[in-house]
Amino acid sequence: MPYTSVDDRYFWYQFGRIKPTLRRIIMLGAAIVSLFSFWEVYIDPNAFPRSVILRTIASGLLVSSLVLFINPKNEAHFTNYLLLLSVISICFITVSYCSSERIMPYLVSALAYYCVSVLVLAPFMSIRRMIAVYSTTWISVNVILLTYGELAIYGEAWYSINVHLLPLMLFSAAGCFRLRQAALQQFSLYEQLLSQASLDGLTRTLNRQSFSEVAEKRWFSSLPDVCVAMIDIDDFKRLNDTYGHLAGDNAIRHVANLIMDTTRKTDLVCRWGGEEFVILIAGLDARGAHSLSQRVCKKIANTPFIYKDNPISLTVSIGFAAYQDQPDLVELINEADIALYRAKHNGKNQLQAANN
């Protein structure tokens, strides 16, 4: 999760929040459209041939939009298609009321419900999208009224409808803007809290608990191309004793930054504890992952750590393990840990692979 884009995280966070409400509003809207149709047929049997059929289509479009909730690809796919179906539905409803003597109260009620419903999508309503949606709706409704409703532009009936419609849309657009700002602020706070819970405060790499959760999913989705590198800073205690704990903290941060710079964005880097790090490398074969781990080792050895204008040489020992039918990730990490101890024993500043 820390490596997905901000836009993706924002969409899935907001989608999870608005999904139940939005589904209920769509289903309620479809039910209201259907009930109004049958009620009008009851009081005006001549309305059946045109009104009921058109509103049934509109209701069907609203219900069909629920398919978008099953597995949305991304924010643009979900929001644009949902808004498109909503605008088409309101167009069918507008046409259905054009032949009715009660066009004004019914149509304004339908448009009011539409404007309120759009507010639920406020987290995804950028200014450009708001302008496109509201202007498209207003133009479409008026073109239909002038074409099928036989209203004279600037006439009394046209004016009466628009004097209600325009304020509705303006208030809805203003509400969308304010709600989107609130949604962005809430998401920013959520990201900060999530970061504090999942990242190590010193190095900004994954903490051990968060790594375990994400790595377990990566383990099952990436087999057999899964490797682990266990990294330990050499002679770290001597560094602490010589330069102090502040220098030790800065050295850990320095090593973490070099690891993050050398690895790929898809690799999971975790501060395992103290001066130890773990890298989960998925999607590369054993040879490629081994080469990547070697680059990390050389990068750290060739990049001095500067403390109070003094260059300090740092090296690391790395234990490397590739997937070879291990039963779980814990066993793979354990093999890398054993290889790490062998690297320490053999002179440090080197990489040792498990099962060699």
C-alpha cells in the first residue's frame, strides 16, 4: 500500500466511504421514478404509452449503473460512467414529462433529487468535472424542453423551470466544492495517521508490523519470484560508542536512504529492528534479485556517511535467500538471517546467499 499512487489510495478510501450511501440513493431514485410513473398512470391513463416507457428506461439505466460498483478500474472510469448514466437518465425523465401538464413540479423535483445525489460524489468532483456535469445537464434539459416540450425560449414556462433549476445547480455545485475540500483534508489526515502507523519514524521505511501484513500478500501473489535480503550495519556498536547515539541514528537513516535509492519502488524495505533492514524483492528471478542486493552492498560501501563534516565509512553485511519451496515467508526470512550471520563471520562487508 505505501507504494501505490496517491490518486489510487484517495479513490479507494473515498469509494469505501461513499459506496453504501451512493448505492442506496441510486436504488431509491430508481424506485421513485418507477412509483411516480405508476402513480401518474393511475391518475392519467393516457400517460402510459410515452411516460412510463421513458421512465422505465431511465430507471433501468440507474439500476444498471450498480454494475460499476462491482470492480471499478479507477476513479475516472467509475465516476465518468456513473455521471454519464445519470445525465442520460435525467434526459429520459425530462422527455417523459414534456407531454405532461404537471411538467414543472415533477421535473423540478426530479432535478432536485439529481442535484442532491451528485453531492454524494463530491469527493471525486474536480472543478473541471463539476463544470462539465452541471453545464451538460442544464444544456441537455433545456434542449429537450425546447424541442419536445415545445416551450418558447424566455417564455413563462421556460423561465419558471429555469428559475428553479439554476439555483439548484448552483447550490449543488457550491456544496460539491466544499465537500470535496473537506474530503481532501480528511484524506490528508488519514494519510498522516496511516503513515505514523505503518512507517518507521526514523527511516520512513516500513515498520515490522506493516511489513508483515503487506509482505504476506506479496508472497502469495508473486511466487515463485520472491527473494529476501537481510541487511545489518557492520560495527554499529563501535560507531555509537565513538560518535554517540545521534550519529548512530543519522547513520541508520543514511543507510535506509541508500537502500531506498538503490531498490525499486515495488520492493518492500523494512527496518527490522535496531540497525537491521529487510528487503522483500518480488517479480525478479533469483539472479536479478541477487544482483540488486549486491548493488545495495556496494552502494553503501562507496558512499561515505558525513557526520559533522567528517566522512565516516560504513559497510553492511547481507544475507540473501531466494524462494526454493519454503513453506512460508517466515522460513525464507530465517534462511536470509542465517546467511547474514555467515556474512558477518566471513569478514563483513559482503553478501552471502543461503544454501550456498
